[in-house]
Amino acid sequence: MISIGNFFFKYRNTLFIFLYLALFIPSPLLFSSEAFGEKYYLYPIISGLLITIYGQVIRGATIGLAYIVRGGKDKKVYADDLVTEGIFNHCRNPLYVGNILMLLGVGILSNSLIYVGVIIPLFLLIYQAIVLAEENFLRKKFGIQFDEYCSHVSRWWISFKGIGKTFKSMKFNLNRWILKEYNTQFIWMGGIALLLLRYPQITGTDTNFRNILIAVILSILALGYILVRYLKKSGKMVE
């Protein structure tokens, strides 16, 4: 599993491109009118949005409190420090947990049985392998310090015990969250918009109106993306 994790670690960012494209693969419905009635579409919309937003909240809280620099080096697992503060004091992999919930949420929002039943389990296996590879590196580098950390902080489960104290003891860095997440936010919100606008119950049956709405929403998101990128590159917004 560690060797598999090291392999996928190299391509983990590219993996998300395929995961988002997979949202639009034709699939049997996860929720159908036959099983859930005339307003079946409310189930994937409401539950999907709640789950994916929860995932984004976890990512935002994690990055805003204590960002972890574990982006790899030369496409290999690497870390300068063992970060155990902020949300990392409540879960060893909160960013990955956030990613999982975000993708599960948009999978449910897409109302795709294939995505939720096949793609998500495969994604979980890949993430498990990546985490095992990262832990192997961290254990070799930090030894007893990492083992002690693992002994009281879960790999996947977020403990809310003492979460209030964590937020009170640290300052949330809004600028860092924006600058680190604007790429993810643009893709995530764009994907949500496209999925929501696929529902005729929301847009109606007028294809031209739907296309105009898609163009307007994506244009607004693109302008936001360009603005943040400009502020970052010009140094007018810093962490």
C-alpha cells in the first residue's frame, strides 16, 4: 500500500481533474422519483450541498488556523515540520477528510449512483494508500514524536473535544485561506453551479436560459478568481 500511495502522491492533483469530470458520466440515479416520490431531486440537492459545504468548512478551518506545508518535494512525500496544532490537534488528516466530504457531497448532488457507489470507494482506497505513504515518511523522520501524536489523534475521525479552545487560542488567517484556496474554490463552486443547473426543476426546460445562466455564473466566478490571483501576484494581499 505504501508503494501505491507513493505512486498516487505524484499525481494526486491531476487525480482531481478526473474526479470532477467523472461527475458528468451518465449513470443510474442515486435518488429516483420511483423510490422517493415527485420531489426526489430535493434529496440529492439538500444532502449533497450540506455534505460538500461541511467538507469545505473543515478545509477552511484547517488552513486558516494552522496551514500544513506538506506539498511534497520532487513529487515525493516530504515535510519540514510535524504540525499538530489547530485542526491537526483533532484529526491527523483534516484536509483529506475535507476533500472526501467535498467530493462525496458533489457526487450526491450529481445524483450519480456510479460516482457514489464506485468512484468514491476507489478514491477512498487511493487516499488510504497516500496517507500510509505519508505516515511512513513521517514516522521515519520524526520517530517517537509522531508515534505519540498518532496515539491520541485519529487518522480520519475528527474529534470535537476541545475544539472551542482551539479556536479561541488561535487567530483565523482569512487571507491565507483565500490565497491558498481560491483555485479550489473556483473549481468547487463552478462544479456545484453546473450540477445544480442540470436540474430542470431549478432552471426549467428552456435550454437557452440555462446556457445563459451557466455563462453568467461562471463569468462571475472567473472574475473573482482573476481578482484574487491579481491581488496575490501583485502582493496587495499577503498571508
